[in-house]
Amino acid sequence: MDLISNHIDINNIVNSNVSDIKLSKDFIEEYNISDLDWKLLESALHMEGGMTDYQCRHFVKNSQITPWRSVRQCLLELETRYHSYIEIKCSLRKAEVMRKKFLRDYENCDDELAKELIAIDIDKNDYDITIWKRKYNQSQKEMDTFLNLIKEHVSTEEDIKFFTEVNEGEEKKYWIARMGKQAAMDIVSYGRIGAGNMDSIAMMDEKDQVASLEIAIKYSGMIGGGIDKINRALQPEFQNYLQEKGINAPQLLPHDFTGQKQL
């Protein structure tokens, strides 16, 4: 049995491109899949995963509201992904060494049953390699994303200190804005500020309370006004739907989520 030629080439595994991940030949033969099925399954292995730039920007970075806290959050995300990168890289290197060991054990083994078990270990190890390769590629892309988001605010080494040191003034701005936004969401959703957010605002200095409440009133009013404007603009579409014969479940149309329709 030529185990080396029948399995994944893992030379230079840590720096290898994720595109060399292959489907198991046993799987292809066992399920007798078509060429299209094979391409679809292979594409599933190659498909880019992880967090997108849009997701990182709007739901991670922008969740922190102020630029100072946004950059600090991106720095935390970058740290987490760097730790993951090191763990993944070590796991890939270990998998490479384990494969060499399995191959050595296979060649030196005289017991046919034991050799079959080692062959299974090699198959599983090769599968693990494909997973580590994908995770390795993903960690690199996410680090690039957060580095780019940080560099929107940091252009020199001197800028770094501002975002990495504790800054009470920036922290104050963040909490005023954070509590104001949360209170605004309460007003939009329930018509009043909830007890939890109101209690938190009441713990702040008096001037900060007023500043948070001003943000809450202003932001909720602008959201409410924006919703009213969108509602008026969509009235013709609503009327067309109501005039249709029969009962049809509302459906999202392509322009509803591509942003192509302008109100």
C-alpha cells in the first residue's frame, strides 16, 4: 500500500495554500458522486469562512460607538486571533510530525492488523490537517481585517499609545454615548426608558446623566422620524400588495437586501 501517494501532500504544511485540500478518494468512490457533486463538495472545503469585513466593522468595531473604544476592541480581537494563529500553527506542525511517525510505524510494522489501524490513524490525521489548514487561513484573514480597521484610526506609531493606555476622558465619552444609545433603543421599542438602563444612568454624575438623556431623546427621535419617512415612501408598495388577489405570504425581494432600491 502506497500511503504517501494516496494521501494529502503536507510538505511545507504551515505555509501551504488552503487550495490544496482534496476530497477523500474513498468518499468519491463509495458514494459514486457526479462531477458536479464532486465540485460542490470540494468547493465546500475551499469556501471562505470566518468573519467578514462587514461583520467585523459594523457588529464588532462599531458596537463600541466611540473611536477610542472601537480601536481598543479591534486590538482585543487582534490579540485573540493572534493567540489562535499560534495554536493553529503549532497544531499543523504537530500534525506533520505525527504523519511522519505514523508512516515510520507503518513501514516497520509486521502485524497486518496493526498496520490497518495505523493506516486509519493516517487517514484521520490527514483529515485533521485539512481542518487546521482552513483555520490557519481563516485566522490570517481575520487578523488582516482587524489590522485594516485599526489603521483607519492609527497612521503612525505615536498614535498607538493613545489607544492602548487607559484614558478616563475617552472612557467617560463612551459610557455617556453607550447609555444614551441603549436608552434610545428602549424608547424606540417600548416608548420609555427601561428600569435597568435608567438605573444605570442614575448612577452617573448629574451632567453625564443629562448628556446621556439628551442623546437618548435625540437619537430615538431621529430613528422614529426615519422610520416614518421610510413608511411613507413604501406606501405605494404596501397598497399594491393589499390589492393582489388571494392571500400571499410576504416575501423579501432581491432589492430588499441588496440595497439597490432607493427610497
